Amino acid sequence: MAAVREIPARDGTGVVADVPESLAGVRQGSVPPTLVRALDAIRAPREKTAGDIGGGGALVPLLAARFGRVFGIDDSPATLARVRTTCRAAHVTFHRADLADLSAFRARFDVAVTVNAILTPDDDRLDRIFESLHAAIRPGGWLIGVFPAMESVLYRGFLVHECERAAAGASRVLEQRRHTLAQVADPRERRGQKFFHGFELRRRLRHAGFRRLRFGRVVHGWTDLPDIPDGFAGEPPTWDWLVRGEA
């Protein structure tokens, strides 16, 4: 069996050539309103330190406008060089680090924000990343994270199946649009990206030490997703998990 490979968060220019749908929003500079509301719920943000963990700096301006000190952390030197030119505030610094080893930032953050940056399908590496995140947050601090939802992938696969059943010739349409149940349902076959069942995400976060977990959704409208079969527009939209947990 070929080894599973983690999807690269970005190439040397800071741009992903083939971006999964769940990454597109923040990569293009938009910030989900549900994420903004989660940040707004943090008390006395000017007295706190926040980290944009693995986001390529996309959230740094938003965090800089709220928090007293901000760290932008990414593993790509090219990305860091680019984002340094976009946010020069004195209370913002940028650092290169592997998400699985944030030991240089132990107990440094009151709030750590990560948006669709934890993408590896490697279970052992996932554990290290979540444990590393927990260790980087001060006791009583918060993780605010957005994670690709496996339930959303399965839901979309179900809709594809329903389209195939309901419409004559739908299989030809699905073939043209490169949608099959196998492609939609298996997260390890979709460009190496990791999708999380809600129960898995909750267990991994608890195992890493997070408590008081609260789950919400970042909803994606059908118009935001490319190559969708006709008829999806009237269905409830897909989503990513929005999770808040206390260290």
C-alpha cells in the first residue's frame, strides 16, 4: 500500500494549485462570520496573545486588530516572507515551525486559531499536532479551529447518489464533472486531505487535553463550490466543523 501523504498547505508562492473546497474561503482572504463571532467572544483580547497556526498568515490582520500580541506560524519560508509584507504592525511577529512541534511556543498563547491547516491523514502525526497545540496554549486559554467535516463529504456523496437515481443520464453528467461516490466518500483518496468525523475530532481533542469542547459549523453555500451537479442549490449546504476548546 502506498504511504499516505499530507496535502501541502501551499506551494512556494503561497498559493495552492489544486485547492480543496474546504480550504478555499480563507485562502482567498474571506473569513467566515462564525469564526469572527467566536473571536469576538474572547474577553479582554487586548490583554491576550493570539497565534495563527498554520494558516499562512491569512488571519493575522484580523487577529492583529483584536489582540495585544499576535504570532503568525507556518512551515513555509516563502509564505512567511510574503505575509511579512502584508502586516507590519509592531505587535505582530512571524515564525517558521512544524505544527507537530510547537515546543518553542510552549504556554505562549491565550488563543490559538487554526483554519483548515491540520490536513494530514497520518494518525500518529495528528496526535502530535493536537498535543503540540494544547501545549502551546496557556492553561485556561482557548483553541478555535476549523476542520474539514467528513459528515459533509458523506452528505455530498448521498446527494450525488440521489441525483444519479433521479435523473436519466445523470451518470454521464457526474462523469463529466468528476463526481463519483468513491471520490466523494473516501477522504484518503481526495488529494491526501484529512476529513474529520465529529466523534473522531472530539476524541482526538479530548485525548490531547482539551476540555469544554463546543462544536459549530462553518457553512459553505453551493455557489462557493465548483463543479456541483445541477439540483444541489435547493439542498442544505455543506460545512466544516468550527470547534472551540479550553486548554
